[in-house]
Amino acid sequence: MDFIRQVLDRVGDKWSMRIVAALASGPMRYTDLQRQIPGISQRMLTHTLRQLTEDGLLSRTAYAEVPPRVEYALTPLGGGLYEIVKHMIGWVADHHDEIRANRS
Amino acid sequence: MDFIRQVLDRVGDKWSMRIVAALASGPMRYTDLQRQIPGISQRMLTHTLRQLTEDGLLSRTAYAEVPPRVEYALTPLGGGLYEIVKHMIGWVADHHDEIRANRS
């Protein structure tokens, strides 16, 4: 159970979910991701990209160009996680008015 | 869109998801939650419980007993979020072997 909890902590993290959601529209470079995810620090983006790539949820492709180009993309496994994240985004979109009303 | 992102950050947070999952089995006291969620600090548990209660995802009931008893429970809205969290836990349980293999 401990490993499952550990994986849940990694994928159920707000930055992981934002990166997975951003890459759902296709492969992106590091700087594209930085622009797409306001508020994420360089350290956090680098750290989370490395974790998601280690877990096999993202692929990292380096193109032998000048200057070198590196792109991140969802793997099929990452695509599966995106389905869950999409579900959560949909739930929040359906209920954010109710949550806003509860807060006031 | 910004408010949706803000709510997603709150509910898509690992501690929020752990608390929602723990309360799916029924109302609990603060100390029960502390035991159920290893690794959560008192400050984080207090903060996250307050946020989830403000958002209307949890109810907080204080019983006029000696000593006073306070219980937290999922509201119907919180129950809806639990369905998403359950979905994510299920996905992690189904894929944690694949993730473990990817890491090695």
C-alpha cells in the first residue's frame, strides 16, 4: 500500500496535473511549459518533469539540432493519467460556482 | 479560468485527496484523521481541513459534550470529489507495477 500512496502523492500533485494537462494538446519544449503553467518555478518544473519521465508518464526527446531542441510528450501511460486529470478538471468546472458560493 | 485553476490547486492537492479518501469511510475526529494520514503535520491538517470546510466539501460538527467532540465528514459535494479521487486511486493501483518497472 505504501508504494501506491507514494505514487498517488506524485501524480496527485498540482504541478504534475498541470503539466499532464498542458501536454494533452501535444509535445512541448521546456520554455513552452513554463509559459503554459504560470506560477511554477524553474526548480519545480525541472523536478516534476524528471519525476514524471522516470515514472514513464512523459517521454523526453532531444533533437540533434543547433541549438539543441528537447521536447516532452505524454506517453500512453501518461495519456491514461490525463483521462483522470481531465475528469477532475471537469468536476471542478461543473462545481466551481457552488464552491465559490460556499466560500462567501 | 483563474478561479477554476485555483480550485483545482486546492482539491488536486495530495493532502486534500488523502483527507477526502479517509473520510469516505465515515465521519472522523481530528485525531483519527491524524492517525489515518501518516506524514501530515498538525499545521497542514488544520489548514487543509479549514479550506475543504470553507469550500463546502466537508462539514464540521461540534458536539456539546464534555470534553467537546468535533467531527469532520464529507458533504454531498465532497462525496462527488471522492468519486474522482477514488478513480485516481484505482488508476494508480492498476498501474503502479508499470510505474515501478519504469523507475528501475
